[in-house]
Amino acid sequence: MEADKEKTRYFLTMPFPSLSRLHESISTPALLIDAARMDKNLRGMQAAADARHVALRPHIKTHKAPVLARRQRELGARGLTVAKLSEAELFAGEGFDDIFMANQLTQKAKAPMLNKVRQRARLILGIDHPRQVTLLEEMLSSPGPPLEVRIEIDSGFHRCGIEPESDLLVDVARLIRQSPALTLEGVFTHAGQAYGARSPREIKDIAAREAASVTAAAARLKKIGIEIATISVGSTPTAKEVIRHKGVTEVRPGNYIFYDRIQHALGSCRAEQLALYVLATVIAQPGPAQIVCDAGSKALNTETGAHGMHLVKGYGQPMNVKGTLTRLSEEHGIIGLERPEEIAIGSPLLIAPNHACVVANLYDFYHLADGESVQIVPISARGKSR
């Protein structure tokens, strides 16, 4: 209980000393990035990967902004990861030439987009079923070099992927080897079950299984004469732990650029590492212990944890008033105050979001605040869900 109280006090440490000045010039609700915190997060993850001689291929589904991806690249990231082909198309158009889509592609209607991206960048796709091999062969235009693919391994999340001991792994790998249109570049996994972990010890155990699954898959394929170039893992909660395991060559975290309340609850970051905030305005005070702001579910979201876990209380943490976001309508956020007090109508309200990735996708741009300087950063890939 005392630990919970300490966390609350910690969250009430303000990241923006000049919040009132920012509020005077920024129409709300708006997304604010603390530039210094973000850069420290980026440097920290890059240093961790470099120390283990592991390639960092950040997942851009968190920030969806080429400007921020360029900063990751400047610091040493090697390539980037996307979730959808439309994201790959946009980032290839922005000059990023090494893209891994950590997902399966099975709709033939996407063939023109697939071939367009391949003309601009190295593109790697995920595979976990024989039918996907056939579909990709039918989608690829010729002539052209073989498309690189990675086999997805199930490391315990049970979403997509092949279990490393399954005969299907060997069957799919051999089918890829026989295909004139494809080449097998690696294996990958995503330990999404880490978002349901209840302790740091459990996250360590998940990371161990994450590493063991892909290294075992690669070793099994090597025994039948199929060499694997890349052994790739990815999850912000497990990232710094999983790269300690021998054999891992690449890590793909995304959320680490900002972190959020859910990551804090999981123990993935300290409160002072949170770099993304929603700036809102107090629009009403219907009672002495309640205020209303202009940031509702279309500016925040209703997530409180993953996979049925309620890791955080409320729908965001107010930073400059003591209270809880108890309800969200589409355009209104209702905050229950810890004790009755008068809050000025029209005053700023700063909110730490529960899940940065989904909140970023709700906005057109960030306000990147570095002291008194504010830069507008387009979220160019927002809505790119195809």
C-alpha cells in the first residue's frame, strides 16, 4: 500500500515547468512530448542493445512519425519495424530503406502496394503457414530479387507463430527454400504475454522463454542445413532482459520511446521516464470534488491494461491536480478530485496516458517541447492500418 502511495506522489512530479505558457499557445486536447525524456529513453535502449551487440530495429507503430524514426536511426538503430504494409509504404517514401513488417500478408488486393514498397526499400515479411508462401508468390511481380521472409515463432503468446518443436516449422522452412520468389532470412517472435505479467520475476521468465523459443527454432533448422541470419525478439517489457540471452541478434521494442502508465505499472520504466502527455483544458466543475476536461475517449482511450489485466486506475493520470480520470465520454474527461477544491475553469490539465501507442494514433501531430522551444512533428502514419 505504501508503494502505491509513493507511485502516486511520483506521478505528480511535473515534466513541463512552463505548462501554463505552453497552454496559452496550444489548442487542446494536444499531444506533448518531453524532448529530453524521450531522447534519454532512446539513448538508454540503444546503449543496452549496443552493449550486447544486438541490432535495435525499433517498432514505429508506437510513434508513427518519420521525424522520430530518423532520430532513432541517428542514434544507431538498424532498420525499423512496422505492423502494416501501409506503414511500410509511407516510411519507404520517407527514405527508410530497411523495413521489417512483423506481420503476415495474405490479401491479394495488397499486391500493388507490396511491389511498390519493394522497389523503394528492403522489405522483410513474416510467415507462419504454407499457404502464405503460395499467396506471396502469386502477389509478387517479376522480375525482381526474392522477397526476404522470417518465420514467426510462438514463444507463449499464442497469437500467431509456430511452436519451435512443431514439424510445421521444418515444413514451412523447406517450402520457402524451394520457392524461387522467397528467401528465408530469419525467425522472430513477440512475447506479448509480458503485458499480463504480475512481477519483474515473471517478466524475466517470459524473456527467457522468448529467447529460448527463437534460438531453439534456429538451431533446429541449422541441423537440417538451413542457416538463419537473424534471430529477432520484440517487446518493451522484456527488451533489456531478453537481449542478455545468447543467440539473440535483434530486438524490436516500440513503446520505449515514450513509455506510459501501463509500462510503469509493469516495472518497465521509472515515472520520470514517461515522455508523452495529453494537454487538456478544464471546461467545467459540476461539483466541489469533480472537474471536466476537453479530452475524452477520442483524445485518450479506455484501456487500463492488456489481456484483461487492470494494471492502472482510471483512464489517465492527471499530473497537476490530485485526482483520477474516472469516466470518459467521446469529448469529455471526468476527473474525481482527491478532496474538494476549486479548480479554475480554463486552466491546463496535463494527463499521462495509459497506453501511448493507441493515443498517438488519435492525433495529427505532436508538440515536441524542449524547454521554451516547441516543434510540430507530424504523425504521418496515423490511421495507416492496412
